[in-house]
Amino acid sequence: MAKAFPEGFYWGGATAANQYEGGWDADGKGASTSDHLTGGALGRPRIITRDIDPDVYYPSHEATDFYHHWKEDIALYAEMGFTMYRLSVNWTRLFPEGDEEEPLQAGIDFYRQVFEECHRHGIEPLVTIQHYEIPWGIVTKYGGWANRQVIDLYERYCRTLFTEFKGLVHWWLTFNEINILATPAGAFNGAGLLPEGFEDRSPAFPGVESPKRRTERFQALHHEFVASAKAVLLAHEIDPDNHVGCMCCRGANYYAHTCNPADILAAEQAMRMDQFFCADVQVRGSYPGYARRYFRDNDVEVRMEPGDEELLRRGHVDFYSFSYYKSMNISTDPEVQKTAGDFTAGIPNPYLEQSEWGWTIDPVGLRIVLNRLWDRYQVPIFVVENGLGARDELTPDGHVHDNYRINYLRDHIVQMREAIEDGVQLLGYTWWGCTDLVSFSTGEMKKRYGFVYVDRDDEGKGDFRRIRKDSFYWYQKCIASNGTDLD
Ligand code: BGP
């Protein structure tokens, strides 16, 4: 028997509207950035299309149809014993273009019934306010988050959420993986910045950018910092029981590929700008010196208005949350660097295995990251995404034997327990994609994460039937024993 997790530790799962909800134009909903993204595959990038092409398959449009299966899915989460369910609200379900004065009642009603259903089952919702969903209207009319006016639109959206769902939601995340905006690949899904030279179609995740674009990207990020700080203050003002967190991609998961000091420095620097930077602003409340140096060295000019710095100081978040799937090696040797896969993968680590999608599986890395984060921030931490994307096989008699997922899950739970023993204040764990959903980076269905299988494939075929995988029963047992029964 393993040692129990602290009493009140939240166990659950996580999803995001753009990958799960479907119903993309139901009941007055507007289109978001994700609704303009085609499906992809390993080696074939997702494409942004200006217009919705009726002959193209857009995975978000139906996704795995939570919009029509929410009751059934929440019942399955309750059956597993979830005490927390992380989901995102789709901005365009409330404000179809992003800039309407008043929200759509149908959108509010939809989420209210979802949150009420969670509470009926004793599940606390954890809500991401912007998870790769920026209203397409904000992209075309405002140029995305590079435009300061978007802060006001987001504030109006947040005010609606905090007021309408007061008492139903106490846990909020302002932006999913805000730090993807610290790299060129995150410009579109992080801030709604269309690729440079965009006319009608472009790959969604560019690897290079012009100096002008770099400045726009960091300007957009600054606006999100200000918006996040305003949201924190507003959430506390409307309901002092609200807890608001930041959410960062990967925590702090870089390793130097060798003990060459040049590699160690490169890993440290990458970790600072790609990973610590955003949380340094959102948790500690100010821009760190190394970011100011990076701006000077790279000709980035971020315009701040009087009062912004004060706002960042006051609007710091209550807790830190992050997604953790893998660790990543950094090398200064161009030959070694070449062995990294696509932008989501990395240099193979000779001590560790990779998933089929090239993600390095590293449970001990989770303990390392948790300790690094705790040592730096000293605020409560949440692991709000962790999971294994794998190809599952449905047997003829209707089962999915996903031992590989159970092993991954167990190994990461063991390391979280170790981190708690190390002194880390860890509040909870929400496994990514608890019901199968669309992969964000590739737009595929076959990269599955769920404990619940959904009958849906990459051509849009399937009847959305839900099937419990073996991992469903394993997680149920783990939760019931508060993490002690890991056999
Ligand atoms: C995180 C995102 C999620 C989810 C997850 C898995 O970066 O916050 O939205 O997509 O990664 O990645 P993928 O879906 O690309 O396999």
C-alpha cells in the first residue's frame, strides 16, 4: 500500500471546449480560432482557413460532442469518484463575436446546467476562461490580443462568468498555457495573431517570425498579463471565495542534454523565458530582469501604460497550475538539436522512452518540476494536465485494454506523492482528456487520452458512444483509496 494523499486532495480530469464540446454553431454560438483549424496528423500540420470551407473537416466542430453528452459524461466522472472536473468555457458561446454588449442567454444556461450537475455529484468545477478559444471576431476586427482593447472585452466576459456562476464555480484559471505565447508557435492559439502573410490559409504553428511579429507577440502577452491581473481582482471582489490561478505549459521541464556548462546555461535560459517568465509575472507580480534583458537583446519593445505595473503587483494569482506530459532536453550542439521531432517533441533522452508522438515519458521529471516550482513560488500548486496520448484498440467484444495508460498514470501518481513528501503543497490532479477528445497539436482523434473511449475517428465517423476503458476502473480504485491502492 502506498501512502495516502493529503485529506481533501482533489482527484479528477480535465478537458477543453475546443477539443471536446462540439456544437460549434449551436444556439447562436460564434466561431472561435479553433473552429478555423483543420485536422492534421504527424508530419502534416493543422491549417488555419479564413473561411469555413464546407468540404474540409474541422475537428472542433463536433469534437466528441460534450454539448449533447454532458449529463452522461459527468455521471461517468462521478462514477470514477472525481472530486474536481476541469473544463473551459467557450468564450464564443457567451459572446459570439467577442465584443457584444450583452451575453447570450443560451450559453449561460448551458454552462449553468453543467456546473449544477457537477455539484449534484459532489464535483467541484475548475474553469479555464480562455483555452485556445479566441472569438474569430476578435481576430478579424481587432487583430487579436495585440490590440489593447481586447483587455476590456475579456474583462466583460470575466465579469459575466464571475457574476452568473457565483457560488457554482470557486476555482478559475485565467489563460490556458499562457506561456505558449513566449514562443512563435503559440501566436495564433494563444493570442489570435494570424500568421504573417496570412491570406486564406496558413499552417497554424509557425517556427520562425519577423522582429515586428516578435514585438507584437510579447505585446499581446503583456495585454494578457494585465487582463489576468484584472480578472483576479474582479473575481475576489465579486466572491471572496474565488481562487484564481495561472496555468503554464510544462512547468519547468528542461534538462541540459550534457553536463557541458553551455548546455546547462542554454537549458536554464530556455526554462526562464519559455516557462518561468509568465509565472514570475503572474505569481510574483512583476517582469523579471532576465525578461527585460531578453527584450533589449532582441529589440522587443513592450508598451506599458501607467498603472499596468501596479496592477500586475496587486493582481497576482492565488495558485500555480501547469500541464506536464514530458521532459525536454536542450543542447547547444546543432547536430544533436536536429534530432528533435516536431515542435512539441524534443531531443530523445537516452534514459527514457517516448510516446508514439515523440513525447518523452518522465515520471521522475514530474517530481523534479514540482519541487522546482514550489521552491520558486511557495504558493499552492495544481497539476491540471497530465496524460498519455496513445492509439487505443477497441476489441470486438467492446473493451479497451490500455495498460500502457495505467502504467503512465501510476508512475506519475507515485512521483506526485514523493513531491508532497518533499514538502510541496499540491492541491490536486486532473488528468488530461478524461474522455477521449481531439488532440490540439495534431487535430487527430487517434491520439487518445481518455479513461472513456468515444466512438469517433479522424474522418468524422462514429456515433459518439462512450465506453469505459480498463484505466477507468484503475483510476476509480485509486481515487477511492485516496491514492493508496496503485496495484
Ligand atoms: C496541452 C493543452 C491541451 C491538450 C494537451 C495535449 O498543451 O493545454 O489543450 O491539447 O496539451 O496535447 P495534444 O492534444 O496536442 O496531444
